[in-house]
Amino acid sequence: MYIYDDIDQRLVDERVAQFRDQTRRFLDGKLDEDDFRALRLRNGLYVQRFAPMLRIAIPYGLLSSRQLRKLADIARKYDRGYGHFSTRQNLQLNWPKLAEVPELLAELATVQMHAIQTSGNCVRNITADQFAGVAKDEIVDSFVWCELIRQWSTFHPEFNYLPRKFKIAVNGAVADRAATFVHDIGLHAIQNAEKEVGFRVIVGGGLGRTPIVGHVINEFLPWRHLLTYLDAILRVYNRHGRRDNIHKARIKILVKERGIDKFREEVDAEWAPMRDGPATVTWAEIRRIEGRFTRPAHEKLADVDYTGSKTPFNAWLKRNVHPHKLPGYAAVSLSLKKTGVPPGDVTSDQMERIADLADHYSFGELRVTHEQNLVFADVRQAELSGLWQELRALGLATPNIGLLTNIISCPGGDFCSLANAKSIPVAEAIQRRFDDLDYLHDIGELDLNISGCMNACGHHHVGHIGILGVDKNGEEWYQVEIGGNQWPASLGKVIGPSFARADVTNVIERLIETYLELRDSENERFVDVVHRVGVDPFKKNVYANLDQKPADRRRALAA
């Protein structure tokens, strides 16, 4: 867990005092709406459909139990007793009162938390692999590098008013669990032939209105040059990125228009004079940041053999328990995708119990994933059974990690003023249709993502099945695409005309039926079948007799 130093705390405290004064002046009529908008956005405060929405920063998704208890208390005191964990690894409150937000931020500051740069046209929360520090395939601990970038980017005088918002993801392992190819900048740690550590730098990725898979701009950037190279990329973007059209302002559009080779030339020219300058990262600086992190006091343990475990527990072990680099330990996913609960939502009571469990089972720490779940990263294998029983009682042990009902979903039209359609009722309907765990496990790995508008906060473009809410003559309709993937990165393809909400669950069932008919074996995933056979067989099955009831459809297929 990163522990603030005096400079960190002073910055946060001063920002709280500053925003308290700005809010007071706005409420007194001494600051107009346009001037206040820029100020509130710098503090994570949006005006949504029914109330303000506050986005609280959880840098690289890492939380202490003390911080989670504070979030529980704040959600109960200033909101409606729950919070929503987002795909940016942050926590959102949907009902705070504007006049109370400065006091809310002051309480956050007492546990080393804030809402700085969680919105606005700046470098936002740096995201990372949820298994950083414990994964067997890890090359570097990405939390340390995320913290380095956080300190570099916070209040950066050059990059606080960029053409558009800017998102960076860091992956420190062999497998890309941070979706680096769909970020403005993705950093993937690698080693060269000499075992030196560096980063593959990906630029110009992103989802939203114009989804684009990023381009590798530098195959191997030595770690000491990380900040100067980031400086160079952002300077080129800040200078040439469009400010006249919000829909063409992201760096992905600049890279697409210039071409990656031309963009690389401009970055290299910008980088050349500062390549070995004062901002070059030193090993002493890395050690300084490492020293601000507390580390679990691991014991020497042996692995535990759970072969022959009871069926419900075994299903949970298979889906929600993950390998750890140390013998005798495991990482555990807490599923926030129980049927009937909006994906990513957690009540204040649950937060407090999760904090207690983190203290008992995982050294007082937990992580937020960009899939809107939580992770205990350091659980003793011998204690897995006890943890499972306590999580079941909390409704957090659904064994669906990586399966169809582990749905990523934005809040959609229930809250967001930008949304064209609701996301939460669609997610719930799909979860109820596929609530049979045995059937889910037969289907196998399948990512289903839902966004309520083309801003793609639900990352629907990289879901194996992606659902996008669209407006059609003032009514809510849903566009479906298939074949997206986080890693290796690929974007889904739309299967055809959009569907009414009542048809969406039937559409998903048709897609699953087609997959089960076409797969070569139980090990061939849905997305792999789509890539092998294309979209057409799925499209044909979906649009054939769409009004036919699912039970009748199954009987026809069986015949």
C-alpha cells in the first residue's frame, strides 16, 4: 500500500481548501456555471441526470481496509449507502449534494484519498493489472511505475488542460491484464535479450465514438527514459491535438490522421533534447517510491491440495481463485456480479465487512479491477474455505469470473445524462436468463460488456459480446457486436440492425446457441469461434425468426 509523504498530504489538503472556497463562491452566485464547471471537473464532480456524481480516485486500484471503511462511511453519510466501482478502478457516488462535497473531500483526505484529476482534460487515474506484485508471470511490479507516473502527472503544469481526457494503463506481466492497446498510452513491461527491463509503448488506442486499437510506437523503451518519453508524446499531442471538435480531440485521431510513422518521428524529435536530461528516472527515485509502499509479511508456506473438494466450493476455486507467485498463497476475486445487483455496486455494509475480511485474510489490502470486481491478493491457501463461506454470506462468492454473467456495465440511463439507453436492466435480464451455473461453465470463458452510449464506459467494443445502447426516434434500442477481445486486442463487429430491449436476452441466447453448435471442442472460446468462422453464421441465426420463443427455438434445433 502506498503511504503518503508530507508533500502528498499537503497537495491534497490544499486542494480541499481551494475547492471549498470555489464551491462557496458558486453557491453564493459569485462564480458562474461555466467557470465553476472547469473547477468541479478537476475535482471529479459531474452533473448527471438526477444529481451530481462524484468520482473518487483509487490510484491503480489499490485500497487499504481503512480507506474502504471510510468509503463505506462516506457513502452512508453523503449518499444513499452504496458506491459503484467503475472500469477505471475508481469509486463513483451517484447522489451527493453539491454543498456537502467539500466536506466529503475533506474526509477523504484524512485517509490519503482524493478526487483529483478523475475527470477533465488531463491525465486521469492510471490503471494497472489487478494482480500486480503477486502474479507468476510478472516482470515488474506495475504499482511502483503507476505511482511514478501518478506523481509526474498530478498537477503537471503543461498537461492539465489537454485537448481531451487522457488515459494511461500499465501492465507489468507477460499477459496483458490492463488492456494496454485500448488506452491513449499503454505501457507493457518487457525484457530484452540481455534481461534488461523496459516498456513496449503503445499509443493512440481507445474506444468510444471511434474505437481504435493502439499502435506500438516504441518496441523497447529503457525504463530510465519513461518520463521523458511520456513528456514527448504528450507535448506532441498538446501542440497538434484538435480543440475545435470534441469528437476528434483524442490522441487516437491525431495518430490516425498523421500515421504512426509520422507521429513517431515527431515524438522522437521532441524527445531528443531531453532524452538524458534532468527528468531521466534514476534507480534512487524508484527505490524512494518503493520505500513508500507497505508490503505483506508473507510466511513460508506449502501449497494446499483441494482435490476432491465439495462441488460449490470447487466451482469457486476454479473461477475465482488465481495463482500466486509464492507457495501457499492465492489471489481471490470477489464477484460484484451477483444476479439482481447492478454490476460494480457495493453497499456500505458490504464495504465494512469486506474491510474486515481484508484485515483477516489479505493483510488489510484489496484491489479494484477494471472488470468491476475486487481482489484479495494475498490469501493463505489454508484459509480459502473459511473466506469462501464468509463471502457467500455477503453475496460476493458467485463463481462467475471470466464467464458470461461477469458483465461489465456502465451505469447507463439510470444515472448518466449522456446515455441513450439503460444498461443495468439489460445486464440483470441477461444474468437471470443465464443464472444456471452449470450451463455457464459449459459455455466457458465469455466476456459480455454493455455501454449505454457510444462513449463506451462499459468497454463494449472489446467484449466477446458487446452491447451498445442507441437512440432510435426517442426510444431505447441496442446494437450488438461480437468478436472483441482485450488481449490480444481486437474490436467487435456489429452483427446487424439494433434490437428492442425485450429482444436482447433472446439475441444473446441465439449467439450462445450458434457458438455451441460451431465450436470444435469445449476449450474453444466464443471469441475464438467468431474469429475462425466470422460473423455471418451468428448473424443468420440471430435474425432468423427473431420472434420465436427460446423454448420453441431449442426444440427446433434439437429436431
